[in-house]
Amino acid sequence: MTAGLRTGATIAAAAIIAVMIFSISCDTPEFDPPNRIKSLRILAVKSEPREVSPGEEVIISGLAVNEDGTIYTGPIAWVLGSTGALTGAERSEASEEDVEGVMHIQMTEDDPFVYTMPTGGEFDEKFEEYNADGTVLTIGMGIGDLDNPIMSIKSLMVRDNTSFENPVFVGLDFLVEGRYVLPDEDGVFNVGNTEAVKVTANVDFPTGDEKTFHWFTATKGLKEFTVDKAIEWKLPKESGIYDIYCVARENTGTQFGDGDYNVKSAGVDWGAARIRVSETMDDVIWADGN
Amino acid sequence: MNRTSLAASIFLVAVFCMAALSAQNAFADGAVSGMVTDSEVLIPISGVEVLVEGTEISVITDDEGRFTLPEMPDGKYKIVFQSSQHARTVKEVEISGENVELDMELTAADGAVVLKEVSVSAKREVVATAKQSLKREELMTAPGAGADAIRVVQSLPGVANLGIQSYGAGGLVIRGTGAEDSGYYLDGFYLPQLFHFGGLQTVVNSEWIESLDYYAGGYSVMYGEALGGIVEINTRMPEDEKFSGVVDLTNYSSFALVEGPFGKDSNWSGGAAVRRSFIDFVLPEVLPEDQLAFTVVPRFYDYQAIVAYKPNTHHTFKLFAFGSDDRMGIVSDETDEESPTADVSFDMELWFHRPILSWTWTPNPRINNRLGISPRLQKLYFKVYGDKYIEFTIKDIEMREDFTVDLADWNTLSAGIVLDAYEFDIEADVVQPPKEGDPSGADLFNDVGLVFKESIFTEIAIAYIEDTFELGPFSLTPGLRASTAFYQYEDGSVEGDMSAVDPRFFARWRITDSATLKGSAGIYHQYPQGDEMVEPFGTPNIEPEVANAYGGGIEYDFGEGYTMDAQGYYKQLIDLVSGTESGADEPYDNEGVGHVYGAELLVRKELTDRLYGWLSYTYSVSERRDRPGGDWRYFDQDQRHNFILLASYRIGDTWRVGGKFSYGTGLPFTEIDTAIYNADTDSYIPIYSDEVNEERQEDIHQLDVRVDKAWQFTDWELLTYLDVQNVYWQKQPIGYMYNYDYTEKEAVSFPSFYPTLGISARW
């Protein structure tokens, strides 16, 4: 008897299907949504410019928050390396040897990771053999406990003819009861005792149209899983100051010369704002002046 | 193997047929004696009275259906064969100084209650003699199986109890090897798909099953290309006496079956059945609107059609065509705006068609020859998230010849040839499928898909020979199976060949009338899966995987239907297809190794008057080492303990109640140590522990109950049953679900029981 070359993938596909059926049928756990900040975490990593050529300077920065939703200002460890840039699987298997490259410890906001991309043989020696159509490097960012750091990675496209740029975050607009509000002299938007505000991200996208917006706060009340540029935020009843963050991404992939890969090295920028919830609407600064 | 050797193999088939003819002549002589068999199932009948009309000569057939009449003067005689279960048959013979060999096949008596046995044989180690049959009534009424014969096999030793996860296994996990490592056959040909949707229901309607052979391991050289076990379904002949049929309705599917002779006293008969699930009709009516957008609804068809021609008792021609069609998709095509992805579309289709044309020739009870040919067309298409997809198309034609002859009372020879020409087409834009033991899996959202289209052509030739010697209390069976395969890509860029030689040996020693010792040793090769050989998924020139298996045990007959079968086994696995180190040129090589060892116990009460049941216990350890010098890990579906207690009792003439309790050790999984945030995609990449499969899910246990009730009418009967799996709602572990950054996890389980309510009308 022979099975010929049997299709184990048939069975694998059946298993995937069954898991999907059961996943839908089962009572799934109730976890907090990703947009709720509960712990020290990284929200975004950005290189400026988004794509870089050899010999050009690139500034690498990140957005991290504390468990209470305030901005993290502690030290950051940066690595720029060559390995594990293409697939998640490869990234997860990267060893310490693999991620050797360029390191930088950022102690304050005024000390970002600034790096001039080497050229020629120096690039090859530092990272990997340079492909003028596109060489993908990996940025690594680490914060918190050095023994068990919070880590993030991001792809950085290096090539001769760069074409994609980062989005540019202009600001966040707050609409309370159908009217725009302005920040006070401390930059805080007073929203009074309203139940919800509508927040809109003002972002320019010089290139690409694969736009997403991810929103984060330490409070409950943000609509889950949305990637829209505007969001309704149901506010806490307790008076106080609350932070909200929006990370804008442009996800158009980068086609290599041979057409083999479509690398998603996202363009990134972010905006942040503070609001003040109070017992009355007295301190609200309406944009229309009334 | 090239085309010249294929032609040579075809020639060998012809030689086998000629050998069968020669053997028939060799047995033409003999005394006034012979063997009586059942015309339908061709098994010997004991207890048949054989008398010579007009005389007082009368004998009874023995356990092997044999009889010998005393010598009689020359002349013509009418020999009468009669029993309570078979039609009285008269055969005229002429004696003219020579002994006469007279083999008879009897047909069932009109009005007799003939139990068409469907058998599951736990034929481990020795094919011919270690058979344990389950009667049709057992198969169709076993609690927890939903009137699905193959599901009953899941209650036998050697098969892992995966709980609710068995519905996604796609087959049976037998003796510590994956579902894809076992062979599933129907009438000798590869069964392309065992279950609908990986486990919902067997694709072949149980009504057609005559016997079902289950080999946990140590199987005959008749079978091969499987490291695990073998399940073979043998279909029955259609009803040839009268028109009959079945209409069956359950809460998730329904089928209709008709069969009968093609005219009065015709040698032709046939039948057909079609089944369809109707979950897709029901779910949209019962689910709330807000759940519809995310609900995938399966629907399946299967069909079987059979035509048989039996010109005489020696020749049977049968065409059994069957197929299956599974589809699944989103009930609502509306994209949910709250979805994390822009497109939640999902589409899947899986279908096959396989007709089998066979000719069985039994010139006398000592010879059996079967020649079959079967084409196959199979397709799998799976698409998700709008653009990720994979599509397999398989075109295949297979021919096999099996020949068995009793060379002497103490010697039975079996031999056969299989020829298979096979085209495997694959087209994909999807990530590399994970291998067993790889906990990371594929991330369809973020990983870069492999885009390719490729075809492989394969020709396989197999020959086997096996000889059983019955020497007093000993039974010795040496066998040899040899195979060779030639393959090439459509564009000719890759070609190669593989070959395997599998010697196997089985022995039995009947110590007493009640106790038999048994043992086996053998080599089992398994060719790589199709996708493992296709670039860029796989490596073109990988080699077959190998199992060196050894087993031994004892069978004991306590009498009154109580039997015991205890076994131990060790299986060494070498040349396993294994993922290479990251960055290697080829994704797979043959550097994996493994071993499986364990013990199995089956204590059984065979169905006699009212009660049947069994106690099954399996102890198993299955480990793998994927890379040389690497750490050993447990097999993904390693299950240390598996205990099943099953019993069913008939109350009066129309009621039957039964229950099944099962307990199994939780399956292994790999813990996630941490996760890295992917700032390009706003997602987290889990980092799995180096200690693969060191953690265990919760143990699996459940109780199934079943109640059957029958109503008998003049020309038909009505059967109903309620089969409830997991009556005490024990949560069945499926796995773990993590929060977005893998810092929290909760066990995911299937919370509810699974009832099957069936009603069936038969005439």
C-alpha cells in the first residue's frame, strides 16, 4: 500500500480549521485590550529619516510609557544590527552573536541615538553585504530591568534610492460636546466633566497611503482595536490628569529589486496629549471662544 | 525508478496472476471433502450439516468450515448443505474412482437474521491471527462514537486520547507518531482524507463498512509507508437479494442510502449513498446577529456509489466510487470595523474523488487474488486574510495486486505489487508551515509569505511477500517489502529517486489453549510528505524516514467472551525530516531522531447476548531530538497515560444503554518566556522557552453515554439514539490563549457537551 507523497499539510490545514472553529466556539478569556497601558511598555520606535542611504545620518528614537500612563524618561539601550530583519521567526531565533552591530545607551531625551550609516566596505563589515536595492537592518530598543528588559524591534531600510518618508504628526484635536477645545498654558486640554471626548489625530503623510492610528491610555474607555484617525474616549469619572498617545504608521511595503520580498518598514510618528477631567466645565477653553 | 522498470513491474503483476492460476490447478485433486464458506463475506462456516441425499451419511463442518465425507462407490450423488442461517443448497457430484474436492459457498437463508459483521481488528504484530473483531452492533452503538465506526478505533489501545483536540488532528495519533504518520486505506487504496474537517465525521459512510482493521504497530508487509499505525476500511458488497435502504437524520447531518439487485436473479447489484451536513443551515438561524460576522460555518458532502457484478462464486467485480467535499467560509461577508485586520475573509475547500475498480478471484477457499485500479483527484484550497493562500492538487492513479494462497495446511503465502503514478501540484503565498515540535508557528499577519508554484511527478513501485508457517504451537511469519520511487519537478530542475527495503518478522507461540505469546521486529519506511519536498517550503532530495520497531505481548482467553491482550513495544525513529538551523540553504534535512516506547492493555468482553465492552490502558513515551547534539523533547502529542472504560448493555429486545469514561494525560506545550514588540506592525513576537514541550496541559477526562431504542415493523425498522459526549461538561483543554504582549495567559477549553441525536429508518 502506498500513500504516495502524502499531504501532511492537508492534515495541518484541517487542524488550523478546527482550531479556528473551536476558537470561535469557545469562551475566550477576557484580557485587557492592547490600547490600555498597564505596565512599562514601548509604544513606538522611529528612525528619521524613514529610509537612509550610506553616508547619511539617522536619528533613532522611541516612545515608551510607565505603568501609570506617563511618558518614560529613563535610560534606553539601542542596538542597530543586521540579523533577523525579515521574518518574525528569524527574529525570535536571533542569538547574541547575531545582534552585534552598533550600540548606544540613551540616558536622557537630549541624548538620542544618532548614527551615520557607513559606506562601502565599512558597511559590509559592520552589518552585512550591502545591497543597493535594499538592505534591511534591525533596530533594537530596550528599557527597564537590564536582566529582563522590555524590548522592541523595528526594521530600517538602507538603500541608494530612498523613497518613503515618515508621517508628520501635527497634533491632537479634542472635540467636547461637538466643540473643539484648546489647551491651557501648560498644554493640558481641560475637558470638564463631560462623559466622552472625540480625539482626532492630525497627521501629514508625505508618502504612502497604508495609514493606521493606534491609540493608548492608562484608563479604560478607549474603543478597542480601532485603527481610525479619530476615536471616542469615554473619560474616567474621577477628576485628574490623564494622558493619551497616538502612533501613526504608514505601512506601504518596500519591494526589492528582484521582487522577492515586500518588507514592511513602517513610517512612524506619534503624538501625545494631556487632558484634565474636573467637576465642572468652567475651565474648558473652547476653540470658538464662547 | 524509470518507466522501463514500471513496465517490468506490470509484467510481475501478470506473473502473479499466472501463479494464481497454477495454484488453482495444484489444488484441483482431493478426497470427497472441501470447505464451506459464506458467499457474501467468504469466511468459513462451521456447524453446517453436509449429508448425502438418500443415504444416512452426514457430517458437520469443523471450525475451519471443512468437511470430509466417507468413501462412496462410483456414481452420482446429491450432496446437501444445510444450516439454520443459510439457504439449503444441493450440489450433484460424480465419483468415478477418484476423490472429489467440493468447496461450497452458501447464501443467507431467507428471513434469517444475518449479522453482517463489521470488524475492527487490533491486529498488532501478526496480521493473520491476532484479530479481535467488533461486531457491527458494537461499532454502530459504541458510546461516544456517534455511530461512526472509525471513531470507535479511538477507544482502542495505542490511539492517543486528544479530547476535543482530536477534532483537529486530521487522523489518529497512534503509538507516539503524528496523524500524518499513519496510513488510512479503503479497499487497499489510500484514503485521501479520513475525517471531514479534520475530525468531525468519517468521510466514508459506516453503512458500507464490512470490516475495519486497525494496526497499532508491527503491521504486515502488506502495508507500508507509515511510521505509525494503519487503519484499513474494507467495504461490503451491496445487497443482492432485495431492494433496501436507509434514511438517517442527526442533528448535524443526514444521509440516504439505497441498494439492491439490478433485476430479479441478476448477477448485478449496486447502491448509492449521499450525506450532507446542515450546520450551515442551522447556525445562521440560531446565532445572534453580532456573532455572525466572525462565524465560520462548515458544510460537507460525501457520497459513495457501488456497482458489483458476481457472475459466479469465484469472481467478483466491484466498482466503489466515493468522494467528499468540505467547504467553509465566513457566514457574513461584512468586514467588521472593529477587527484588528482590514480583512477577516476566510475560505477553505477540501475535496476528493476516488473510484476503485477491483476484481476478486477466489477459485477455491485456499486462494484469493485481488486486482484493483484506482485514480484519484484531490484538492485543498485554503485562503485567509484576503491574500494568503495555499492550494494543493493531487492527481494519482494506483494499481495493486494482492495474492494469497494456502500452499499447505501449515503454510500460507501472500504477495503483492503496488504501482502508483502521482502528480502533486502546489501553489502558495503563505508562510512556511511549522513542523512538529516547533512551538512558534506561523504569523500570517506579519511573516513574509513564500510565493511559488510547483509540480512534482512521482512514480512508485512496491512489491511484498510474506509467508506464514504454522508449526505446531508456533506461527512464524517472515516478510519483505521493497519499494522504489522516482520523482522530478515539472520543469526538470530537480529529479531523484528513493528506495526502501523493509524486512519484518512475526512470531506467535500458543502456550496453552488460552494463552498465546507473540512478538515482532521490523523496519518501516515512510516517504516524505509532498510539501516537504517542494522548494521553497521543502528540500527536494530529503530521504525517507525510518522506524525500527519491536514488540511483544500475550493474549489470553478467559472464556465466555472475556479476553485480554497485553503488549509492550519499542520504536526507534531515525532520519526524521527536521527543520534546519536558521539561515541554512535548505529548510529540511533528515537529522531528526526519536524513540517511542510503551505498553498497552486491552481487557474485553466481546458481544455475546447483551453485554459488550472493554477496558483499555495505554502507557506511552514519545520523544524527539531535532538536531544532532540537541536536547531531547517530548513529541507534540505525547500522552503518558490513556485509560478508557467502555460498556454497553442491551435491555430487552429494543433498548440499549452504554457509557464510556476516558482519561488521558494532558498534552505537552512550550512555555513563552517573553515577547518582543514589533514596532513596524504593532504586534508582539513571542519568545518560546528552550525547554520545548516541557509543560503539560490539563488532563483530559470525560464521560459519554448513549441510549438506543429500536422499533420493529413488518417491513422496516426505526432506530433512534442519543449519544452525548462529555455529559458532565468537563472543560476540554484546547491550549492557551495569551494577551497581546504574552504576559498573561489563560487555558482555553471547550465548555459544553456534544450531543448527537440520530433517527434512522431501514427497510
